[in-house]
Amino acid sequence: MKKSILLGATALFAVGAHAQTINYTALQDAFGQPVTTSVTGKPQVASDAPAALRIITAEEIKATGLDNLPDILARVGGLDLLRWGAGSVDIGMRGYNQPNSPRLLVLLNGRQVYSDHYALVNWSTIPVQLSEIKQVEVVKGPVGAIYGFNAVAGVINIITQNPLYDTDGTATARIGNNGAREIGLSKNVQISDSLGVRVSAGYKEQDEFSQGAITAAERARLLDPESSYVAFGALAQLTDSVQAGLELTRSKMKQTDITATNSLYGDDYLTKSAKLDVTGDAGDAGLISFTAYRNWLDFEYYGIGKSDVTTSVVQLSDLIQIGTDHTVKISGEYRHNSMGRFPAPGATISYDVWAVAGMWDWKLTDNLSFTNAVRSDWLDLGYSGATSPPYVAADFDRQISKLSLNSGLVYKASDVDTLRATYGLANQLPSILELGGFYLPTATPAGIFASAGNPHIKPSKVQSYELGYDRALADINGGLHLSVFRQTTDDIKAFLGSDRSVVNGRPASIVINAGDSASWGFEAAFDGRATNGVRYGASYSWNDLNDDLTVNKGAIATRPVGYEGASPRHKLQGNLGWSDGALSTDLNLSWQSKRTLLRPVTGGQAPVQIDSTWTGTASIGYLFETGTEVRFTASDFLRPETALGMALETERRVYATVSQKF
């Protein structure tokens, strides 16, 4: 395996889910810039990948001084942050952000960390310290043929340090206003030349935000966010050609969150995971990779109910280099999801997914490469236990089959100019709750109806067409990045509303497909670094969304769905920093145009306008020769409170961080 790593661009590597087996430090030194294997399986700089890709390095993460990953991601052009509370946040990519956003697939070392009950990402439960992250790979646009269901807006893969190649250790303590307190520890230990282990743990608490236009009932539900986790990983070089890895995690979180119906509730999550990776270099037969993992989630929404979800995934792939011009990957996946019906117990809903996929990367000339990927998924829905109106057992006897495609043409016009044309087709699988795992019987004057999921709901189909241009700017030690794209979404899913359907002769409020949407978008970014330690960058993104919904035709919306106007049309941000090795500073300013979000009112949902606003973050730190760093950070410092959502307002956060390398 180690000899393969040294082969650089012609090496065989595992794609996406196995990226943690790569020596990123060695590859970055070889290429002179951050390297990814997440699109074609072989090492590439971001501009050479057949996808819109942004790599956030460990150096960039440290320079921000920020204490959470969502605020760092919000600095990437094309990403949108909705902050609901001190711990609760949703990240959208190229528009279409919403409470409990289900469109973004987030991975930690290739393991999904989004929760399958809502298919959402609860960022507070991700078991990782910022100090142990090697890089964060942001893949924009639908990449379902590479990553499967739910990679419809894009993928964020968080990659930690590799205990076989990295020996870093960091202890961190943080204290700030609003009751903010945090401690963390991460360490890589090379037990021998062939065995390394990684351990990390953290605890964080703070006061909940207090300002905002919320109801008295919502205010009574507010919780001060608190989270903790512990993680263990080991990577062993079993033979010259075989590596095996093990990861175990546990996280606990409680905080105020927003539900799919746009209301604030307190919730409590307990997550656990176990993952095994085995990768073997089989010579001409390719690089064979096996991954198996299981995620456990116990969740409770206070005042609503509780349940649990188990997700089991098995993946097998073979990455083959054919000559010098062709790379082929063949893969298969099995997934099983199971959840106790929520919030009314007494039944279990589950599904099994079988998938096969193929990828072909063809280097037509020294300057032109063509990559194509296709994946087919087959889902079999299951249900056990007594059914409840409006559904009968036959409603859950359902199979879904979907095809995903990705295609990319990359042309190196010169040593510094790269042109990219891509197409993506991905499918957003309904969550377990949407497929019928949600059931809440409610009595009305007109009789009995059921608030329920819908086992007949269709997956949403997302397509994207994109043109991109990257230019390396040697004079400023940086680059220019441009993208223009067209995106369409068919069969948008809408959660429960005030309108009613008739199912099996019963009046019911159910999850439905609610129409289509389309958007145009443009993104521009540049970055540079001077020899005197100054670094700088700026980005601008424009999104124009147009919904064609079958609901929300009146003055009061009947469903909590509506993307047109919910994403800021314009977003502009700039970053300026400086470092002399010991002293470092960072300043980021961001402006976004107005947006309109929905809030519950009697009879439905009413629009709430969020005005255009500037936000700012500043940080200054000093690194002592002992490896101790002291850093002061002010987040959202331009005003005491800022409306970044339609409920609680984000408060100014000021904190001091002390970290020690060892």
C-alpha cells in the first residue's frame, strides 16, 4: 500500500468512502496544493476534478478561529447557512435550504453522519474536533452516481488525520460570553510502523439565544445546547498490500431545534457508530475496498415523542487502472434502515437498498479527460406491526428503482487554465418519516384523520448542468474560480400542512409531492497569498430560484415549503488574514440579500421577510514556542443580535481559546 501512495497521480486509491486511507500530507507536498480522491478515485487537485470542488484545509480551519464547522462552511461561495439557535443550524448548497434540510450528504471519513429519520444533518452530533480535521472536501451539485441517494445538493466529506501518517495531538479549552464553555482532546499515536490509533473527545455547552419573534410556547421549549462525544480509530498495515481500519464513536446532544413544520422544539440525540474498512492492492486486478458500518440513533423531541433508527451499510468496490489513460471503478452497496414509528409507537418501518455502480475516467489526451458514472438503486419498503388509518398493509408493499448519472469533461487549456463541463442526475430518497414512519392521530370536529407519512411518495429528482473555469494566478499565489449552472428539481416533497387528502376513504394530512422548481446560478471566487504572510480572498454567488408548486396558492401557505425567495439571491464575502508564524489574524465580512421564510400561523404558514444584512468575524492568535496558542475570536460582531433565520436571532459571540500541541 505504501508503495502505491508514492506513485502520485497514477496511483490506485479508494474513492470517497475510503479517502481516509490516503497520506494527504505526502500528496499535498507532491502536488504543491491540496489533493482529493473523492471524484475519480485517483489523486487530483480540485481544478482537475470533474466536479465543482472546494477543499478547506486544516490551516484555513485554524485561521478562522471559529468553534464550529457550519460557520466555517458558510464562508464557501454557494453555501448558505440558516442558524436557528446557538447549536442548531442548517447548511444549504446552491439554494434550497430549509429547516431539517435533507438535500446535503455529509460524511465523516466516508461514513454518513446525516440522520435517516428526517434525512437531516445535526451538526452538533458529529464526533470530531476541528483540530483533528485534515481537510473538508465540498463537492457541489448532484453526485448521486458517486455517492448514492441524497447526494442531490452535493457532498461534504470531513477527513480526519490519519494515525499511520500523522502524529499530531491537541488539547483545547474555550470560554466565552453567553455561558460558552468547551474542552477537547485529540491525539494520533503511531504504536509501530504498521499500526496507528486516533482518540478524541469533547464537551461543549452554552446558553441559548434569547431574542427573536417566537411564541410563548416555543420560548418554554428552549434548551441551552450541550453536546459531548468520544471517538476511537485505528489503522493497521496488515501486509505490504493490505490495510484495515476501525472507527468507534459515541455522541450525546440536547439543544433547541427547528422541526420540518418550522416550529422550535427541544430535542435530545444519542448517536453511536462502528465502522470497519479493509483495502487491498491486488496489482493488475485493482484496489479492492470493503467497508461496513452501522449507525445507531436514539432521539426524542420533547413534547412530541421519541424513537430510534438503525442504519447498516456494506460497500464493496474495485478500482482498476488500465494502462495510463483509463481508470475504472466497479462498486456495490447494501443498506438497511429501520425505525420505530414516531411519535405513536407500536410498529416498525424499514427499507433495504441494493445498488450497483460503475465509473470510467478516460484521459483522451494529455489535456482532455472524460469521466462518466452510473448507479442503479433498488429500494424495498417494509413494515411490521399493526397499521393505522389511513393506511393498510398493502400500502407498504412498495419497491422503488432509480438511476443516477454523472458526467464530466475537463480540458486543460494551458498550464494555468482549466475548463469544466458537467452533468448530474441524482435522486433524493424520502426519509423514513416521510415514507410512513411519522403517525400522529388527531381528532377534529369533522371526524378522525391521521397526520402521517406517505409510503407512496416519490423521490425527488435533481438535475444539474454546469460550466466551470479555473485559472491559477501565480503572481498572487492563488487562483480564480468561476461556475455557472442550471438546476431543476422534480417532485419536491412537502411535509404536513393544513390541507387534507383522502387516503383509502379517510381524510388525512400526509406528506405529499408538491410540484417542481428550477434555478440558475453563478459563482465567482478568488484567493491569494503574499510573501509577507498576508492572505486574502473574496467570493460572490447569485441564485435565481423559481418554484412551480401545486400547493401554497393562497395568502396563507398550506405547506411548510417554498424555495423561491427563501435563499438570498446575492451573497458576497471577503476574507483578509496575516501570519508571521507566531502572530496571526483573520477578518471575514459577509453580506447577503433579503430572503423570505415561512412560520406557522393559524391555518397554515405565513411569510416572514429577513432583511439583507452584513455579518463579520474577527480573530487574533499568538503561538508560543512551547506549542501553546492563545486566540481571541468575535463572531457576528457587527451588532448584538442578527436575524439569520425567522425565529431566534443570532447573538454576538466572543470567546478565548487556549490550545496545546503535543
